[in-house]
Amino acid sequence: MKAIDFSPKHDVLIRHKDGSLTPMDVPYYEVTQINENTWQIMSSGDYHYLLMGEESGVAIDTGYGAGNLREYLEELCGKPVPWVINTHHHFDHSANNFYFDMAFMGEEALPLVSIPYPSFEGIDFPEPNYPKTAVGEGDIIPLKGRELEIIRIGDHTKDGIAILDRTNRMLFTGDEMMARGKTLNDTVIKWKNDLEKLLAHKDEFDCIYGGSGKVRDDALAIFYEAACKILAGEESEEAPDEAPHGMPSVERDAEGHQIYDCQRPHYEDIPKDGFFKVNPNMVDFSYKGFKFSYDKTMIR
């Protein structure tokens, strides 16, 4: 498949992690090699990943940057990369699924995945009717040399999944675990139960990678402790310096070009009431450098 034409957005600029600016229609990748067969990639959207097996590779999420991502990943690892696994359906994780032969995802994601956000209006994306396969708890993605097990977790979205790579002792969690904390979209008890599912595998991985990048080594334990403390009615510690989800405002350069930061939501894509449940019942709980926001009426 040829690259999707982003030229209608040529006058929009993307600000990358290194501070550089490029037109939205120019492919751009910042890559960190995690180990000899795993890469972390930032194009635009959240971090996504390339896992290489003995004969082929698989992508975990695909971002929403310009360019034929599959071709780039195949050049990067020197092997075919026919498949992608989506941690959840959001467009900043699934826009480039179109380039792959198969996308694996939670069942609830099937009708929702790869639907463009408003800020991409004018770009002619294909209909999201590429081959998809629903995966559930304990399913194995047969990447030869490093089989990947699916763990169902669903607070950020109901279709969320984590991917356990026992061979390389890595866990990939999408946006279920963030670098600074998170806003809960479901009950605290549901979140605690999801964390217990991940903790059941704690002896099988050494590091966690998600949409925000590598998560602190102690984050899973701290998240779980925080959930238990919230449920026990304990008081919050002093808040961290930053909230976990800063919302962007309209930003332009000296020539009037719209600027998007590569890993923050585009201004036009923010729902009227925000991405998260902003209501009088929302409270913050800070613990060991993380901040968690939750609806106090949805404890259980």
C-alpha cells in the first residue's frame, strides 16, 4: 500500500521530542533501540514499538504520523513486519494499521479502531476494513522466537490489552500505565483488579513500556498500593508538580502555522468536556510521585 497522503496538512507543524519542527506530511521517526530485537519509536501520537522474532517482526501500536510505517519498520529490522497488535483503539495508537496484513486487538476495539480524529480532516484515510483479529485473555501471538501473551486490562478503554513478552522479560501496557499517573475511567476496584492481573506476572518481566515510554520500575507496585489506599479511605499525599494529563492550547509559529506537539493531544481533538471525566465528583490522590484522578462515586 502506498503512503497515505498527508499533504492537505503540509502547513501544520509537528514539534518532535528533540525540539525540531517538520510539516505534518513529512515522515519523521525518533528511534530508541531497547535491546537487539526491540525498538521504541516516536513519529507522532504515542510511543509505539517494534518487536523482532526469528523470522518476522510485529508492531505494537502504530502512532498517527505520516509515512508508510510498515516499510520503515521492515528497513529498521531487516525482516518482514506483517502484523500489528493494538493496545487499544485510539487513533493515536492505530492510524497506521492500514499498512499491515493483520491487526490484533481486544474485541471491543473492532468497530472503533482507526477512526480519524477531527484534526486529521482533509486527509483521505482508507476505510478501516483491513483484516482484524480479536484477542482475549491468555491468547498467544505466535511471533517465532518470542511468543507474546495477551492480558486483558481495561480502564483507559474497555478494549485495553497488555502484551507480555516472557522471552525478553518485557510488558507493554499502552496507556493503562502512564509516567506521571492516570485518570481513571472506571471504578477504583476494577483498576485494582486489573493491576492484580499484571502483578500475577511480576516474576516474568523486568520492565514496562507504554504510550508514554518506559515506566518506572516500581510503578506497578506503587499503582497497586495507591489503589488499595484509595479503597481504604486513606488521605492523599502532597500533589506532584504536574498533573498527569496537561491539555494543550492553540499554538502557532511566527508565520501563523499551527503547531502540534508529537505526543500531546491536538487541540481540535479534545471533547468539549475533556478526554476524562471532569465533574464535581473527581478527586486527586497523590502517592510517591504519581497522581491519580478518580470519580469518588465510582469507588466500587
